[in-house]
Amino acid sequence: MVDETVEENTATESDDFRIPETWTELCENEPLFSLLPPLAPAERLSFKQAAQLRKLDSMAGFTLNADINGPEAKSLDDIEAKIDERMEFVGTALDWVKSLTVKPDKVDEWTTGIGLDELFWLIEAILMFYTDQLGKSIASKRKSASTRSN
């Protein structure tokens, strides 16, 4: 009986999480995203932007696995190194977000007053959204190509 309860809870939790289908839906889930300048949709990403997205998505996963509950360190130097690593990742990811807009200075304005960890989670949500949308874009392109060839 305990196993059934655990399985039900796990299924419910996984059913609750879903990547938003549209940017509007993402903004409804997190109103801070509505303060960003307009960003290029995933289907308009250049090869370089799509490749950078892949790299950032992998880096985010590594950063999450390394210290999901905050840095675990044996010394202040270890803590400083972990924070520096997260700062570097967020900075690189913000540069990528800036590449998606004609108003990159507005991205800098958007970050004002947001702490490092909160900004990390916001960036992670943007990366997940774009990764999902890019997958849908290629699927749509394949479908369109196969329709034309018939």
C-alpha cells in the first residue's frame, strides 16, 4: 500500500510540471519575464544561437547537479569558487539572451534588483522553454518538408 501512494505522488508531481507552450504562458507563470524586451522565437535562432543554447542547457544541468541546495564546501574559498561559477554561467546565459533581442540594454535593466540565485532559476526557465520550442520547430520543419516532397 505504501508503494502505491509513493507512485501516485510521483505521478502527480511529474504531471504538475510542464514547460509552457508559448512565451505568453511563460509570462503568466512568471510575470518577471514580461519585463524582458521582445526576444526572437526559437524558430528564428541562428545555428550559433541554437548551439549556444545547447551548451548553456548542459552547463545549467551541471551547475544544478553540483549544488542544487547551495554550495557544499569545506572552506570559504570553496564557497567563493561555487558562487563565481554560478556568476559566470548567469553572465554567459544573459549574453545569449541579449543576442535574441534588438534591445540588449533592456536585458541588463531587467536584471536590476534580482539576486544571483533567483536570476539563475529565471535563466534556467528561459533555457528550458527555448530548448523545448527549438525541438518543436525542427519537428514542424520536418513535417513541412515532407509535405512539400509529396
